[in-house]
Amino acid sequence: MEFRIDRTAFAEAVGRSVRALPARTPVPVLGGLLLEADAGRLAVTGFDFEAAVRVEAEAEIAVPGRVLGPVVWIRAQETGGSS
């Protein structure tokens, strides 16, 4: 998979997908973030055992494909941010 997308649009799509999911899921291994690139669109789907949220954004797709990865929750104190 290979695509080009505006950084702000990508951050918004990922952020909206992840924010809709609970921070503590009943079965963490079932949570993930799916990126699908095809036909000028990038779809970002966040899901866990109970919910799923899909956000689409325009993107230049050079090589269509999809990838699934875990949602990693980082606590504010670990990153130096405020809570």
C-alpha cells in the first residue's frame, strides 16, 4: 500500500477513529486500526470488541491495499503531556 495524503487530513481521520473507541476495552487484543487505500480514498477504521468507527479522506493512491495494526494508548505522563 502506498498513498499520499495531507498530514492534517490524515491526523484528523486517525484521531476521529481512535477517539470514538473506549480507552479501556474488554478484550484489548480485538482492538485495532484498519487503513484501506483504494480509488482516491483512504479509509481509517478504528474498532474494538464493541464498537467501530470509519472515517474516509481523499488521498492519492499509488498502490492500493490495506493494513491492520493495534491501537496503542499512551498515557499523558509517559509522553510528558498534561492529562
